Amino acid sequence: MTSKSFSSKGLLGDSLRRNLWGFVLGGVGFFFSLLLPVLMTMQRALETRAHQLQQYPDLVDQDWQSALSAVSSLLGGGNPFVKTTFVVMAIVCGVAMFAYLHARQKVDFYHSLPISRTQLFVNNYLTGVIFAVSTYVVMLAIALACTFAMGFGAAVDWSAIGGAVLSHLIVFLLLYALTVLTTVVCGNTVIALLLLAWVMLSPMLVYMLYSGLCNKFYQTYTMQSVNMKAVFHLSPLVQFFSLDGLHYERVEYVEQTSALGLLLVYLVVAVAVTVLSWYLFRIRKSERAGVALAFMPAKLPIKVYMCLVMGVAFGLVFNMIAGDFWFWVGLVLGTVLFHWIVEMIYAFDFHAIFAKPVHLAAILVVLFAGTLCMKFDVTGYDTWLPDRNSIQAVSISGSAEEKLTGADNIDAVYQLAEMGTQVNQGALYEEGNYRGLTLRFWLSGRTAMRYYLLPDNEEVNALCNQVYFSEEYKRVALPLFQVDLDQQNAENRYSLDIYTNESGYGVASTLNDWNGIRQILAALQEETLARTENDLPVLRLEIYHVDINGVKEWKGDAYVTAEDQETLALIEKLSGVKPMPLSTDEVELMELQYRMQDANGDTVWQSVEVTDPADIAALLKNAVNRDAMNLYGTNEAPINGFLLDERMDSVNIVAYVKQENSEDWHWLAYAEEDWPEEVVEKYRPNGFDATDGNVTSSGMATEAAG
């Protein structure tokens, strides 16, 4: 007849009584991570409020809202201390409740009890869960009661708290289930903890190592394709701290996205891991206590997995430190070293490093075969092209937000990809005359990205500019069109900093009135789409988002040209600012800097001063201050809708501006049709070949006369 003590209910109660340490650990942990921070935050807020009511009454409401937000975060999913406690409870309870499997005497005792293995597993498993869940719920209830009692009831967001509880419990169950699994699989507690760390972190490591190999061997691979959110998904331990209840952790000014799908996956995995743990617990042989792994068939796959991963890790680290040759050395050393370590752990014997040489040789062969396949692009990664008819959208910068669906833009980007697969990327890089593009393709059910080096020639530039100057690209990519002009509330405010050519790095004026900003941006949107000339900007607008606390975040630049008459009129009316080009009244000296190559083939710069007023006036005509306008590279300017003269890449034109209390050097930019060629050639140093940038046989001569 079975004793009542060994019934399911009696056994669970007895287990809880015999392990009161679990309640103590959970109670202390959640007291310090949940209840105490909430009490401290509320007490400090009350003291601050009492002080401010007397001294700074204008700050009371703002600081009180901040305090409510802080308390709400601590009660909800934004409390990292609670998450840390759950992680500790998952590991400690999971190991403690099944650690008897690692001691022969304890195994003999527990397995001699008149209960089934299933009952014993369920009892131990539930005991660990109850320790964490019960103490968390109790401390949360006390914290909520204190919150209402101290007058912070407005901080209680029941939906956020409910989401946080659900999120915490799901991730805890997954971490707990993984801990139980590794404890059951191993026959030694230390080995179980090491394997647990490997299980929780290695999937993320594998993803990053694979990206590193692709970046090393594939010329068209781009690290921009690495999805960090997906990387975190692979490690629930890391992902836990990036969750805010049922959402991903909030990024300022970006709407939270739901993490419910991920949590459902985690819940399913937790159930599956629990079932696997139960099955292995039932078939586990009692005599395996004390050994490294309790299941002999698991030894080889675990060893192979570790050796492959760590071999690649060593190779990439060696490559980063010392270069390509040492990649292969690191590959061998990492594999051999971890093969030795794993065999020593399995056997608990130092001499085991010489065991299984055939396994080591086979692992090295597999590792070298895989890396050589990537090196010689056996799979055709670099030559891959999507089927034109399967492309649903494209991006010319790789950005997921820049999604272009127009047929003309898709055709242009596809042609650029075709060119990229046909050129020798390495040779083009050595030549130096190239431009790099990251292309993204939206295909049926997936996306693909490639980074191409393309010749910096008219055909490539024409295709790029076709995209950059299209209405669709402007609407999708330019910051000017990302401002919501129809909605305005306390959390959706903007300001504009206005720059002129004359102002340089200094702000000419700042606009904070939303109605005025809305009028300016609405007019500029219309005129940007209607532009027909390649006039460079005469004003630059820095767009800032302003949060409820007055903190500004830069959102991008918007440009105003001489053609945008309505926008210019509005800006002058609302701010008093109008275009201020550089003039000869401010500029008494200019410098022309010519790029050339010396006899050794090294790039050098030859400078010439210009003081003639007529030549200065010619150089300033149609010029813009590229620092004030943020227009630097000839390949980057078209992204904002402007074509710069490519001769800027080999000749810098600099104006020395001296004002009453300051002086500065301004680098100038020109549109393609406005380059001051006559003056530039007049001052070109002797011995410089204007066609190819090389010094002629006469060598570098003295500066040209003014």
C-alpha cells in the first residue's frame, strides 16, 4: 500500500517543506529587485515633490510625471533587476532540483522510492517553478499595495503589468526547462552549468561566426544584412533583457513592436524542452551519475559542434589580429584545442587529449572543406541574381524603410546588380575608381541583400541618379517626407535649425512654432517634387523631433534651392532668414588645393593662394559652402537630389572668411555646370597633368602667379 506521503499531492508538499531555501532565495531576490526599488523610487519622489512645492513649483508636474513613469517601469516589463532574479532562479532551481542525479548515493535513494519516474520528475519540476512564481507574485502584490497606499496609483498600468508577468513567466519557463535538460543530460553539476552556458549562448555565436565567414569570403556580402533582432532571438537569455512586457524594448521615438509571436515560440520551445527532459529523465541510467555526460550517443555530436564553432571563432580572431594566413592557423589551433578540452572533460583525465585522433582528423577535414567551399564560392553566392519577375520591391541603400516598388526603379536596381555580378570586384577595388552600393531585394516571402563595387562611370551614375531623382525615392527616403504634417500632439513636436552659406557651422535661426514649420515643410515637399534645375541648396534645414521633456533628436536634413520661391518666402517671413551667399566683401583670400601623385606614386596635395578680387569673385560665383550644406561626396550628394561636379574630388576650393570676431575656412562645392574651370586651370601648378592627376616629367614646380 502506497503511503500518503508519496502521493502526488503529498510528495509536492513534502518537497516544498524540505526545500524552504527556495522560498527564501526567491523572496529575498524579488524583494531587492522589485519591492525595494519601487519603495525607494516613490519615497524619493515624495521628498522631491515636497521640496519643489516650496522652491520650484513650475517643475512639480514634470518631475511627478517622470516619477510615475519610473514606478510604472519598475512594476512592468522595464525592470532589469526582476529579470536578473528570474534568470538566477531559473538556473539555481533547475540545477538544485535535479542535481541529485549527479551523486550515486542520492540517485539510489530517490530511485528506490515507491513512485514512478514521471511522478518524481513532475514533483521536482513543479517545486522549482513554485519557488520562483509564488515569491514573484507575492512581492508584486505587496508592491502594488504600497503603490496605491503612497498615492502612486496613476503609475499602475494593468495591461503593462499583465504583459510583463506573462513575458517573465514564459522566458523563465524556457530558461528553467533548458537548465533542467542540461542537468539531466549531464552527470556532473559543473559540466551541466558549462553546457547550459553553451546551449544559451552558442546559437547566437554561430550566427555571428557565419556572418563573419560570409564577410571574409564573399565579395558581395554585407554586414548590413545581419539582423540583430534575429540574433537576439536565438538566445532567450539575452533577448529577455530586450523585452518590455509583450513588446520589444522601446526605442525612443519609434513605436513599440509586438513580441507576442516570439513569446509564443518560446512557450512552445519550453514545452518541447520540458517533454524532452522528462523523456530523458525516464530512460536515464542510474549508474551514469558522476560522469560528464549521462548519454553516450550525445558525446560525439556535442564534441563536433563545439570543435567546429570554436575552430571558426579562433580562425576569425586570428585573421582579425594578423591577417589571412593566420585564419587557417587559428582554424586548426581552435579545433585541436577544443577537441583536447572536450575529451579531457569526458574522461576526467588529462591523458585523454590524445584520444580519438580519427575524430579530430574528420572534424578538421569537414571544417576545411566547408571554408574552402565558401572561399571558392561553390554555391555561387557572388554571382547570384534574383529572377526579375520575382522582385516585388528594391532598395538602393539596403535600408528596409527605403522600399521602392516602381517598375522603373526596380529595373534600374536590377541592372546595377547585373553589372555587379559581371565585374571583377577585387580588381576594381585595386584600381580605386569605384562606388559601392548595397542593394536589397524583396522577393516572395524573403529579402536578399548584396554589396557591389561598381565602376564609377556615366552608365552606373545615370542608373543611380534615375533612382535618386525619382518621385518615389524622394517620398520614401528623404527625411523631409517622413515628418507627419497632419498630426500633432504633446509627444509629436518638431523644430527647425536654419543654415545659410554664410552661417557655416553656426545656426542662422531656429523655428519652434509648429504651424510655421508645417507651412514651410508642406511647401518644400511640393517644390522638391517639382524641381527641374540642378541648383545647389541655398538653405539647409535640420529637422529635429522634440520630446515631452524638450530633448531634441536630429531626424535629417531638408534642402531649399533658389527655385523653391514659396518656401524661401515663408522662411523669410517666419524667421527673417534669407539666402546669404559668400561674397568678396567677406573673402579676401582663397586657396586652391590640387591632388597629384609624386614620383613614388603617393598622393600629395599642392596648394596655391588666390588674392585677385576678380578671380575670387569668379570662384565664389554659384559656389555653396559644402560644410554648411552637408554636401561632401560627389556620389553621396545625389541621394539628397543634387549633382556635384566630379572635379571636386581632385581639386579643393577653399575660402578664407574673416569676420569681426571670428575667422574660418569654408570648403566650396559646385554643380556640374558651374565649375570655375578657367580660374582653376589658371592657377594649376606647373608639372601637373589636368587629365589624369599625375605629375609630368617637369616635376612639381612653384605656385602659379596670382
